Amino acid sequence: MRIKKISKVISFDQAFWLKDWVLYNNILRQQATSKIEGDSAKAANNSTYGNFTLQKFKYQKLDLIYSKEKFEKSFRTRNVTNWHIVNENLSLLTFRPKKVTLDRMLITGFSILDLSKLLFYSFFYDRLKPLFGPRVRVYYADTDSVLIRVDDPHFYEKMAEIKEFLDTSNYDKQHFLYSPDGYQRMMLMKDQYGGTPIEVCYCLRSKMYLIKTADQHITKKVKGLCRRAVEKRVTEEDFHSCVEGPRRMRHMATKIESDGFDLYTKQLSRISLSNFDDKNFVLSEKEVEPYGYRERRGPC
């Protein structure tokens, strides 16, 4: 990228105004003696990010109304968006807010995501690439994780050179890379499977993948399908068949839904697995290229 012209410049001051809160929760997470305590401290930081990205224009107010007179009066207000007659004595009205106070700094949430991506990019291009060169490749990336392939018989020996950037507290204590010093420390990369290599991986699209490690532990994620259905009905063979050819699969899922304040158990046929990618060009079996990545010649 070459900058040819600068039209305007925005000046601003920066301060670590959120640092104490984040560090406090991280210390609580390190000192936690149970999974509940650790997850609570983690959720406190994660929900902080979520609060900065709240869309307050989408807030709604719901009123349960028991009298006909109050219903008629409330129904005439300009901010009514929906209504539902439950029975002759009960109605539900939905209102949009009359006044919205924009007290959530969206730019903070935006910056948190930007810094997260910067951390991943820096680790990959400044740490892994100099060590392994073209032998390291990204296979899959999510908001807070990345799946990489490294073709090097001396992988762990070379990773020792950047040990200060790793959290290896979940490794076997006999492993030469094991160290408790990085436990729950921020901005360190952690091996999700504690040094156990990945044997098979199927990545179809965002939040739709299967990972099987050498000890036969399987992790399955299928966005849009309930966890129970994913565990019981979606198999490794299903993922494999979707990778091998153009295919879209459906699976049955059981769901409890509310209709008119009455609960029903429903059997739903949901699209579960699909290898159709509307965000990338599929170049080969293991390579994709995002739209707009570079100028393409010829038909798409």
C-alpha cells in the first residue's frame, strides 16, 4: 500500500483507562480455585467488550397490560412497534425507546478487536514466519484463535526460541517446553490441545469445523445447530463428504419454542453442513483467497 495523499488528520489523547479493570479480572482468573470462578472473571472482561458494542437503538420495552383502557391508551402512542393479544385479560405491547442516550463508546469495542487482530498478525508474521518460513501456513482463523500447519520435524525445538510469547502451562510437566509462568497471562499464545498434535481437521466455513487430535479427542462446531444435535448426529464422515464435493447436508434438531406464550417441543430439519463459501475464492483443496485480496484476471 502506498499513501498518495492525506486530506485530514484526527488528533486525540490516549490513556490506559481500562487497564486496571482488565488486570484486576485477570488476577482473579489466575487465583481462581474452581472453573466457575475462572469463567466468571473471564466473562467480566468479555462482557466489558460487549457493553462497548451495544446497539442501543435496537432496545425495546415490553409491557404486559391487563386492562382494556390501558391497552387502548398505550396503543395510541407513536413508539409502539408490535403487539400480541395473549387472551381476553392479557396483552403484550412492544415499544421502541423514545429517547436514546449514546453512552457506549463503539470505537473502544472496535479498537479491542483491532488490537486482537494485530496481536495475531504480529505473532504469525514476526515470530512464526522468521522461524519456519514457507513451511508455516494458516488453515483457519476465528476472533480469538488460529489454526496453523507447520511442516517441520523440529517444531517444538524451534518454538523454544519464542517461549516467552507462549503459555505452555497446559503441557505435560515432562515436556521440555512446560512452564507454569505463563498461566492465564494476557497476550500469550496458548496451545489449545496442550502439545497433542492435530491428526485430522475439516474446516468448511466460519464456526463450522471438526478437529481430531492424535489421542482421538474430537471437537465439533456447527453454527446454527444445537450442541446436542452436533454431538449425537453430526459425524466425521459428514464433514469428510462435504469437503470431498459440493454438498449441503441437513440434520434433525429438537428445540423448545414459545408460540403465543405456550411452549412446544419441535423437531426441526436444519441446514447443518455446507461447503459453499460466499466470502472466498476456492483456489484448491487447501487454499482460498478472500474477495478483494488482489486483482483477479479472467472470469470469477
